[in-house]
Amino acid sequence: MTAILLIEQILNGLQFGVMLFLMAAGLTLIFGVMGVINLAHGSLFMIGAFAAAGTAAATGSYVLALMASLSAAAVAGVLVETLIIRRLYARDHLDQVLATFALILIFSEGTRFLFGSFPLYLDTPDLLSGPVTLPGGIQYPIYRLFIIAMGLSIAGGLFWFIARTRIGIQIRAGEVDREMIAALGINISRLYTAVFALGAALAGLAGALIGAIQSVEVGMGEPVLILAFVVIVIGGIGSIKGALIGALLVGLTDTLGRVLLPQAFGLIMDASSATTVGASLASMAIYVLMAGVLIFRPSGLFGGTT
Amino acid sequence: MRRENLLNAAILLGFIAVPLWAWVADEPFIITLTTRAAILALAGVGLNVALGLGGLVSLGHAAFFGIGGYAMGVLAFHAQNYLPLIEAPFLIEGTKSMPVIWLVAILASALAAVLIGALSLRTSGVYFIMITLAFGQMLYFFMISWPAYGGEDGLSIYIRNGFPGLNTLDPIQFYAIAFTLLLAALLLVARIQNSAFGLALASARQNPTRVTAVGIRPRHLHLVAFTVSGAITGLSGALFADLNRFVSPTMFSWQTSGEIMVFVIIGGVGRLFGPVLGSAAFIAMEYWLDGVSDYWHIYLGAVLLGIVLFARGGLIGLIAGREVAHD
């Protein structure tokens, strides 16, 4: 195990974590403010990726593709919120799970109907393709560094937005006491739609960013959605800071586990069975991490008492 | 309540009449379809113990369904290849006998439910939903990356397992087995519902503080309910694997958890026959809509949304009226 390989894997883990953060931030905001569990968040991720791939194929512009993903996902989010989710605020979580599960079926089949079952591909723009040499002589793809930089700056922007702007203050107030801020004359249903659109846009952006690394296909959102759930459970539901720390933890654990565990088992058993055992355990590592966090802190690292 | 009893009787009658008609008319496909409905209904009956009686929204019941399936798959795989399951310290061989497989499936999934439940029940609400989901995914990815039993490709079992005195390859006889087990599970759940434990469980769902105040720990009740629930779902997984003579990690996937939950909701949460009607409706819908359009999941999603938004209480609630003095 060389240091270069390790640093590469740490960067991969960061990139994965940052992408998870974009998903988890929206989920955790939507849950924190509105108390809604949104399984269809993975569909918004998929919509973003398809919008980007479609736009890039039509115009050839990567910037337009990113903007298309943001706006398509935000529009889908606004539609979903005003038509369906709005009716579910007062319902229990079971109804929310079911309704958003139904939305996944509709979105997935609808996308299959529009785009077909074959995966689409989104090319990285010329400016961002190819490797770059980092200090220490490490060759690393620029595009992945771009994702890390994007994700971290969005995280920074989000912290500023929540902490400093008027809407951010309203969002935080909404998490604490919905009735009170409505009584203070804030249009709560518009705030809800705005938060939902913001979360959806972040998910769509994540989909577009990842779409250039992997293929864009129906059902790409759900595995990410479940990892995002793990992230917000670890971080504590409703906490943006928890989402960031949880996402980086999950990203690093998953990526490093897949590299390090087979090697660790290689020390005590022969190579082929070490690969098998290591790979099987690595695929479970983040869930073990989650179970471990919950044993000591049942409401997550930064969660309040819910 | 009387209308609900009539409806329940009608559902049972349907589950007897349809396969008998198909048997007489020589329509083995319809029998297989009904068998599928009965087995999935059994999975739903299992989930309903946690979801309906206990109020525990588990989105990870595919874990137990899959464990039951793999209990069948692993045992039959060893039997058909004449490989012993364990050689030391004592010899355990695979088996093709259904009752043994059922027992192993029930025990294994109950054990998994105790472990998953003990961890997950430390939390509640949304956390519980997400944690059960995550445990299901954990087993899903484990089965995919563990190559000993087929990994992602799953395991094919060439001949359906046997039951003493019956020819299980005959569709109607296999249906009889599945239906009998479904009836047994319904009887068990009805007994649980009316037992002291069931009443305590219902009160713990409605008012946990008060239950704690009279000296009962809700978490213990929930753990028992979750275990019974997992065991029943595990049994249905073993039957489902036997129906298809195939097991794969798909049984563990979260869509499976979602579908089992859909059966319960379509039929009616907490109603004894809710999952039975729900799974029959689901299978019928799948059968009809699949003929209408390749994209039948869109219609399924729309129907589901309609039920959640406008028909709370599911089909049974719609037909028999909402229960009074409930929750």
C-alpha cells in the first residue's frame, strides 16, 4: 500500500462524501423544516442527471447542462410539493413513505417511457477532463477535484445561507416552531415550497455532477438515496452540519473500506479468500458505522432530542 | 365490524374458489398466480404484526423475506449437490424437506429480527424507518458481494422441495400448502391480537406513556412483535423461493420491502385480512395492467397515491367502513 494510492483513495472518498452531502442536505432540510420523509428525493437526483444528459446532448454545453439539471429538479420539486407533499404534512410517516414510494414508481417509469431503458452518457467538458498532477506527483482526474470543490463551496454557501440570510433564519425558526412563525406573519406554505425546491435543486445538481462519472439510467437515484438516509441518520436529522460530517464519514468509510479491508484480511489469510471476505465486509461497513453511532447516540451525532 | 367479517369470509372464499376453478378448467398459470398472492399475503401478514399492531414502520422487511428465501436456497443447494453444510464439529447436511426448511427459515429470520429489532428499537419515528431500511440494504449488499451462494446471480434449485405425502410439483397441491400456512398465520395473528400481549401492544401504539406508567416496557413489547413479524415474513420468503425455485439478492432489495408494505396499505393497515386483500389486489393489478401497458408501474403508482391521499384505511376501510374507537 503506497502513500500515493492512499491519498488517491482519500480524495475518492471525499468526492463521494461531497456528492452524498448534496443529497443529504436537501433531505435533512425537508425533514427538519416540514417533518416529511421524502423517498422521492432519489428521483429528483435522477431527473437532474437526465436533464443534464439531455441538454448536453442537444447543446453540447456543460454549463447549460448543469443549469438545466438545477432548474428541472427544482421545477419537479415545486410540482411534487404543491400537488402531493403539501397534503401529507399532517399525516403520519407511514402515509408519507407510501406516497413518496408511489412517486418513485411514477418518476422511474415515466423516465423510462421518455428516455428508454438504455443508459445515457454525459461527457465531462474538455476543460475539466484529463488528470492533473498534484503536489507529491499524484495524478488525479480534474473532474473529481472539481466535484469536491463544487461540493465544499456549496456546503459553505449553504451554511452562510442558513446562518445569515432572512430565509435561512425563517427556515431555522420553522424547524423549531412552525405555528409560531406562521403566527408572526410569514407565509409558511411559500417557505415550505422554497425549501423543497432548494433541496430538489441540490439533488438534481448532484445527479448532474455524478452523471459524468457513471452512466445516467433509471433507478440510479435509489442507491444514493439510501446512502443519504444513512448519512442523515448518522449526522442527526435536521442538522446541515451533521449532514456534512456524516456524508464525509460515510464517503471515506465506504471508499477506504473497499481498499483497506481486503488488504487487512490479506495479512491473516490467503489472497483470494481475503478479497472475498474483505469485499463482503466492506459493502457492509457503513451500516456497521451507522449501527455503532446509534448505539451511543440514538438521534445521531448532531441530532436534537426527537 | 360485521361487514368486515363478511368481507373477510368473501376474501377467503375467493382464495378457495379461484384456484379450484382454475384446477377444474386446467389453468395452471392462474393457480400459480394465486399461489403467489397467498405467499405474498403471508409476508404482508407478517409485516402487519409490526406495522398494524405495533405501529412500527419497518421499511426493511425484505431482510427477513430474503433470509427465509436463502434458508431454502442454501439448504436445497447443499442437498442437490450432495455437499455437507458443515462437516466439523458434527456433520450437517442440506435438505429438500419443506418442514425442516420452514423451521430453519423461521428460526433464522426470528434471530435476525431480534438482532435488528434490538438495535433499531433504540430509535423511533423516522429514524426507525431509515434504520430498518439500512439493515435491509446491508444484507442486500452482503448477499451480492458474497460469492459462495451465487452472489448477484442467485441460486437455482432444480426440483421443488418435498412435503411428506404430497406432490409439490403439482400446482394445486403446492397452493394447498401455501394457503394452509397463510390460514395458520392468520389464526396466530388473530390470537395475538386478542391476547393480553396484543392488547398491551395496541395500547403501546396508542399511548406509550400510559403503558409505561402501568409498568409495561413498550420496547419489550415492540421487540417481541418485531420478532414474530420477522419470523412470519421469513417463512413466506422460504415459500416464495420454493415457488420460483430460485433465490437471488433481489429478495433483499428495498423495493421488496416497499412492495410488502404496499400490500398491507392497499388492503388496510392493522386489519387482519388487510394484507390478504392487498396482495390479491396487487397481483390482479399486476396481471391486468401488464397486459395493458409496458409501463404499468405508472398506473400502480397512481393507484397507490390515490389510496394514500383519498382512501385512508385501504380497501377494507373503503368497503367495510373505518373502524370506530381506533387510535
